[in-house]
Amino acid sequence: MPVIEPVIRPPAEADSVLLQVTLGCSANSCHFCGAYQDKPFRVKVQEEVFRDIGFYSRRYKDARRVFLMDGDALVLSQNQIVPILEELERSFPRLARVSSYANGYNITLKTEAELSALYRHKLSLIYMGLESGSQKVLDRCGKVSRVDEMVLAVRKAADAGIRSSVIVLLGLGGKEYSQEHVDGTIEALNRMQPRYLSFLSLMIIPGTLLAKEAAGGDFIELGTLELLKESYAIIKGLDLKMTVFRSDHASNHLALEGSLPKDKEALLGALKQAIAGNRRLRPEMWRGL
């Protein structure tokens, strides 16, 4: 297949056509991320992308969903991305949705008219890694997108009809900044009002800057119980009007899912039981207690 490894895609895109329009991430600066360490960023030329679309359309002509890769597809200018979306519409008659990862600054740089045009061409879902709503935590981990920028991006996309799936990384503040991480994340999410929300738990990846910081004692990782408490505190503080919530990634110690605000008390109850030791966690995670 016309894909340059390694590739990362959200679990929800398991059945989507994976179309690579960029390689790597234009920022590639987050201390915790090892996804594109050895993959220099570049934009694939249009002829190459169109050739890939042709390859996929011959094999998956009835595909309904396409996910644009790699980590930064929306860095493309309007003149670059719209022809790709038009070609997808021509090549996949049953196409219902195009989605992509998005950095906050890529969305805020686009005008309302440009975002509306993307939506008309079926780009209707973006995945954004908020990671933390604390600017101090984001600065310490080297993330380029700022909190206010990401909040604006989600709201601006929503105004154009584009839904956002926002990702929070439990434990990113470590022991020192756990409370700031919780408080800032609650505030940012309440301002964003994302359509989808996912919690992942921090996993320190060998070879990353965060791994070096942890080895040197500059970052102290949270244990399982502390991660559960962070999850509980964030959910307790949320005032979301219509959000699908999931915390079922392989990194999570307790699998949770529901809708907010409808299932808020049930989610808190499950976490409270887990914190008290009355709910079974994923077996491989018990060693972290």
C-alpha cells in the first residue's frame, strides 16, 4: 500500500482509508511524543497523493470514510487540500466523512470561509491533542499549540460544522504539576465544548525528551491510583453540554465510556470504586499501584 511507515491513526478510524498527504508532524517538538522521531516532516506532492487515491479507489470503491495522515494534514494551504478533497469525492461515490489530526494553529490560521469550504467537501471531524489545559504544563513539555489557540480552534471549527475529538493526556503534569494539569484541563474543556473527548494515560516512551527528564529525576511519573484520581477530578469539574466520552485506550487502567452530562455520575461512581480498590483494573496495570 502507498503508505510510508510508521503511521498513527485514531482507534475510531480503523475502517477508514488511510491517505497520507503529509509525512510526520510540522511541530514534532512534544517531549512525550515518539511517533515521528525519525520521520522528517514534508508535504507529499499532489501527483503522488492523487496516485494514492487512485490506488485506494480501485480496491475500496465503496469506502465511506477517509482519514488524512500523518500528524499534520491540515497544515496544507487551501489550494493544496481542497483539490485533494475534490478528488476524494470524485473517486469514492459513497464518501460520507473525511477526518484528520489537527494542531490548533492550523485551524486558527484558516478563515471561517475556508473552514466552511472544507466542511462542504466532507471534512467534518478533526482530532486535536489538547493534552493539558495548563499552559505551564504544555510549555514544559514543548507543545507548540497554546491552550487559548486550541480552544479557539475547536470553537471555530464547530462554527463551520466540523466536529472535534479532543484528547487529554492524564499524568502529563507529573507529580509536581498534577493539580495545575487538572484545573487547567477542566477550564479548557468547558470552554471548548468538544463533541468527542478521550482520556489517555501518559506512557513514557524510550528515546523521548520526557524519558530523559524522568531518568534524571526532573519528571516524576504518576502511579495508577494518582491517574485514576486525576481522571475523577477532571470529570467531576466538567460542565459539558453534549459530549461523547471515552477512556478506553490501551494505556488506560480503567476502561470507561459514556455521554456527558448524562452519564457523569455513573462515570464518577466507577472511578470512585476503582480508587477505593473495589473495581478490577486491567490486569497488566495492577503493578502500577
